Amino acid sequence: MSETSDLTPTSSALDAAQQVIDSAIAQLADRGVDENQVLAYDVAHAAAGVMAARGLLSYATRGTTEANIANAFAADVIADLAAKVFGRESEWGVASDALDGTREFVAKYRAPEFLADLADTDGPRHLSDDFEMVQDTFRRFAEEKLQPIAEHIHRTNGDIPEDIIAGLAEMGAFGLSISEEYGGFASGGESDYIAMVVATEELSRGSLGAGGSLITRPEILARALEAGGTEEQKQHWLPMLASAEVMNAVAVTEPDYGSDVAGVKVTATKVDGGYLINGVKTWCTFGARADVLMVVARTDPDRSIGHRGLSMFIVPKERGESEGFEITSESAHGPAKMEGRPIDTIGYRGMHSYEIAIDNWFVPEENLIGGEGGIGRGFYYQMAGFENGRLQTAARALGVMQAALEEARQYSLDRAVFGQPVHEYQLTKAKLARMAVTIQGARQFAYEVAKLMARGEGTLEASMIKAYVCKAAEWVTREAMQIHGGFGYAEEYTVSRLFVDARVLSIFEGADEVLCLKVIARQLVARHQNG
């Protein structure tokens, strides 16, 4: 077992890993990110893993179990890095023996006999009493209200019951990130961010589609309003978002433009008293049930100026049927129509995503976020919303992973193969341990990022936690399914839902490749160049 009194070997091994990453970042600075995309992608993920492992060093000082988790996590991160570097040392700018000094550390903390002792522990979270209460409250709601309906919603592609929305509103779930001044529960400190992470994880543990993702959309719009909204807009919209009187959807992506927001084609043309919106948005999740859409549209027809020609609008609409909707309206500028076509998906059901065609839809000028000062600022408001959205997506991934681990652990105890429970096999224990270690390491990393964001920092780290945790969720849920054997492939077992739900996490809120290449790698290079 690990000794908590001496983490020097852990720190030294991570230092060696960081030196390899720093060398690769220097290579990217010299050669360019776009010209070396494979290296940039690998470096982004490796850097996120090492950063998470470093964040666990303080956690490791709190007890033997915590130290064991931190060491196992670090060993996995370094082993993953070594696999990326092997045979590509010149590309990474390192010698072939760059990680040789970490071999003993990795061997010790990836040993099956060491991991076996971690197969049945998730590790302490070390939350304060207040956050324990938040966790208990949202966990109870997830277990009593979400888990009983999660499978039905998934298998039937059903709607989220209104009593779920009402229940979450009563608990204050939609106002966690909205300041008390505007009807929410946020006090302006790091507790706001950590509470959001804790609540989102617990709701997602119950159901990603019917729970954790419900509070993401109000979070994105609320942050955009906080970043650029006028005082009148904040006073009007934030209290209604906090109480769920108004539920919103996010309409940014277009059929030809996803993460490349600068290419947005949907137009907002100035007319007397407001704007006319025209064009098509896609992957608009929750678009039918929503009362308003957060729309990024082009107010400057000169597409050569890219994102500087985009503005953000709050677009009111009637609620539509989940199977598809067509809504019409009239204004002084003539008839208008909004038509939503559902996009069927393999998972993440309940929220429902749509392609929405918008024809001559009038939006009053007071719904331009930021007023006249918000013209051309839509991209920046969107980014302000999505930074928090990335941390929240990581929290959603934590909930899905935790649920998968619990399902796999229980199944392995209940199922006997070749005369003994599946749980008793060394391979099963090693898998369960690595799953638990990955989850706790990612969870502690999320708490650290939340603290950074509360201080107005953490833009890069929010992207890194999203990239790392969402990719990890695919592995954890895959292993959970594998432990179930053939039953894992059956829809009657919860783990099959968790597996397909996890798959979406690396796609939305910034596709993994774009996030790594356009955000993480570029910012790592910029930090290197700025010393």
C-alpha cells in the first residue's frame, strides 16, 4: 500500500511527464498546430491528464486511500503518455529514454495486486458539509424521480415529464449559477461553481437526458446574459430562467457550420423595431419544449469579417410537439414560420434535438443581448456561456461514469462464471479499480477547475477537463458494459443506455478534435511563447 508521507516519487514521475509535454508544446510552437494536428491532439489530451494528476497531489495527502488513488491515476496517465510517445520521440522532441525514470513508479502503481485493493472503493470526495447536503439532496431526487423513468424515456424516446422540471425548479436547480440579485441562488464565490458541479453529477447519475442536461441550457444563456446583457435584460430574463418560468434552448450550430461558428449563415436583418431572423439551425437540443431560443445570427452581411459580424438574440416561441413542430406568427413585417424537424439519436434521449428552419421571424430590438452595444459581440457572449458549459459537461460525464461503475460493480458481485463471482477475477478487480480511480481523479480535477473559474480564471482548464473527462467516460462505460458480458448489450440493462449516452459527450459543447486543436493546443502554445 502507498504511504501518504512521501509523494516525492509521484511528483518526480509527473515532472518527467510534464517535461515531455513541454518539449512537444515547444515543437508545436516552432512548427505550427495546424501543420501537426495529430501531435497537437495527443498533447492536448496528455497535458489534461497530467494536469489532473498534479491536482491530485494535495488530495493524496489526506489519507492512504487518497494517496493510492492519486498514484494509480498518475501511473495510468504516464503510461498513456508513454504509449503516445513510443516510436514518435523525434516528433515530440524528446530522447528515447525520456520516460525511463518513471518505469518503476508506473510498474508499482499499475500492478494488479495494487489495483485489487481499490476495486471496491470510490474514494472520499472531501466535500464540505454544505456540499454534502447539495449532493444528498440532488442524489435523492435522482434516485426517487429520475432513475424510475430513465429507461422508459430512453427506450421510447419519450419526453421529460413536466413534474421533473417543476421539481428541479422547486429545488433551485435552474438558479444555481444565477445571482441572488436576479432570483437565483449564487452568492458570487467558488461555492456557486462547485455546487453546480456536484448537482449536475448527481442528476446525470440518475439520467443524462432527463436530469443533468436540463440545467445546462439555462446555465449557458444565463452566463451569456451576465457577460453582455443590459441591466434591463438581466432583470427581465434571469429571474424567469432561475424559476423555470422560461426554459431555453441553444441555437448556434448550422447544417454547414458546427464548431466553426465564424461561418454562421443565419441572418438577423434590422427592421423597424427589431430584427427578422432567417435561416436554419441544427442540433438545437430541447428546441420543441423551449420557450425561447438563444440564437447566434449574422447582423453584418459581410461574411469576410467572420465572428465579428455575429450577434446574439433571445427569440421567444411557443412550445411545440416533440415529434416535430410548425409555429407561425404575425408581425408588422408580415407572416413568419418556425419549423422543427426532430433528429433521432442513439442516446441522450428525452431532451430531443432538432433542425429548425426560421423564416422571417421577428425579434424585438430589446431581445438583442447587449442592446446596440451587443452588435458583433455574439461570438464572445457564446464563448462566455460555453466556458461554464464545458465544466458542466464534464460534471455530466462524471455522473454517467459513476452510474456505470456502480452498475458494473454490482453485476460483478451478482453474476457467477466458472464457479465464482465475476468480481473475484483479477481482471475484473483491475478494471473496476481503474474505473474508480479515473472517476475520482476527474472529479477532483473538476472541483479544482471550478475554483479557478470562480476567480475569473480557468478558461483553458475548463476545456481540458471537458476533453479529458468526456473521453474517459467512453472508456469507463465501455468497460462497464464489457463486465456485463452479453447482458451489457441488452437494452433491459441500464449500462447499455449509459454507454450510448457517454458517446455524445465528446461531441457536443465543442467537438473533442476542435476543442483540442483550436482551443487547448493553441492556448498551451501561447502560454509557452509568453513564458
